[in-house]
Amino acid sequence: MKVLVNSEIVERKEVRVDIEDRGYQFGDGVYEVINVYNGVPFTLKEHTTRLYRSAKEVGIEIKEEPEVLIQKILRVIERNDMVNGGLYLQVSRGVAPRAHQYPSDIEPTLIAYPLPYKEMKHTRNDGVSVITAEDLRWLRCDIKSLNLLYNIMIKQKANEAGVFEAILIRNGIVTEGTSSNVFIVKRDEIFTHPANNLILSGITRSKLLEIFDNNGWKCNEQEFSKQELLAADEVFVTSTTSEVVPVISIDGTQVGDGKAGSMTKQIQQAFSELVKREVTKRG
Ligand code: PMP
């Protein structure tokens, strides 16, 4: 595997992480996962825009212009002969003697490399079970930061419970999954948490909002409660790598008729068509 480290592409085994890299010591950095379809990165512009925004919010100055970073990402895809899979992109604040505060001349560390392709066909067709958990994360969930400790703890709980994801609840309100956004369908209307500081504004989520608009499907970016989640006709979660995944059981309670919902299936279909269109246009 070929890994981009700043401006160089090196073999995986040649990469050395400095023990004083703040990404390693503090989780002081930001990241993205971009999906590659047939060698073409999907929504690359949106992901790089979000990366620069996250970096800006935590005071990391990415040295490259976005266009240069995009060229580097394309090089990683090409050098690895990537066909399908995720592309991981991380910018840490850089290396400095360990202290909470950092020097003003610190240089960010950029890395990018391919993640293996995950087959999700059955997951998307059959739907998944999830659990709920309290959302005890900080109040800047809009930043895609390397600090994923609470997300990891809860995802591990879900994993140990044998389910796909945990849906987080803050003060009785459904925010998002540990690594996904959450949508419900009630009487043919779609609901999802507003994109504020309590959730990550998912790229998949944004693309779905465009699809809903284009199809005249009513979507409310509005808070909804755990009770409303449990009583929904349909529930689905979205992310770059999983796309649109039907939820058929929550905390052991069946959702709707316990099968992937018909609206969810239409949304999956529309999303696949959008991906196909976008990757052929750019390919
Ligand atoms: N929320 C969280 C906490 C996430 O980690 C992710 C995955 N990046 C998402 C939502 C979904 O975002 P996207 O559609 O951009 O992958």
C-alpha cells in the first residue's frame, strides 16, 4: 500500500509516526473518509471543503491550496490502483514538544491512504439492528475531529451487542449515530436532526437533502425524540462508506414491519443513481 505523507508517497512500512505528533498524543487533528467508486472519488469537493472547515475551526492551517490537496488525493488513488473503497485523509496539527499549548510555527502532518472495500450489499438490502445510547460527547460534533473516544466506546458496545450501530440520544433528542446520521420516516415525511453543533453535517446527509428536494419528498431538519424514533414508520442511517442503511430493530424493538421500508428503498435507489451519474460524469 502506498501512503501519502505530506508531499511524498511512500510504502506503508516506511511510514514513521513521530511520538510527538499531536495527532498521536492528543487526537489533535481532523480527518475525512471519501468513497471511491470505480477509481473515481465521490463528492471529493464536499469532503475537502469540510476538511478545511474542520481544520479552521480548531485553528489548524492546511498549507496546500484545496486544488493541490485534490491533486494529491487523486495521486494516492492512482498509485494504489484503487477501484472501490474508502480513502482516508488526516491532517494533524503536527509535531512539537509535548504540551497542551502549541508553537505558532508548527507544520501540520498530512496523510492519505486507501481503506479496504467493504461489501455492504446484504446490510443495505436486509437492514440492521441498532441500540441507543446516551450522547455524552462534547458540543462541537460539527467538527470532524480525530478525538473519537466516546464514539469508539459506544460503537464497541454496539459491536459487542452484535448490532450495526448505536444511535445517540441527548436530553431525549436523537442526534446521530456514532459514525452515521439518522433519519426517520413518519406518514411519508422525513425527519433528521438539524445540522448544528450537535451533529456532523454528513456529506451523504447533504446529498440526500438534495435528492429529497428534487423528488418533492418532504424532509424536515427538525429535532425528534427517542419516542418518535421508536414509533417511526421507517428509520435509516447514512454515511460515506455505508451509504443508506435501513434500521429494522432498535433496542430489540421492531421498526415498522421489521423490514427495509419502501421509502428507504426508494431513497437508496435514488442515491445509487446519483452516485452513478456523478462518477461517470467525472470519470
Ligand atoms: N456522523 C458521524 C459522527 C460520523 O462519524 C459520520 C461518518 N463520517 C457521519 C455522521 C456521516 O457523515 P458522511 O456522510 O459525511 O460520511
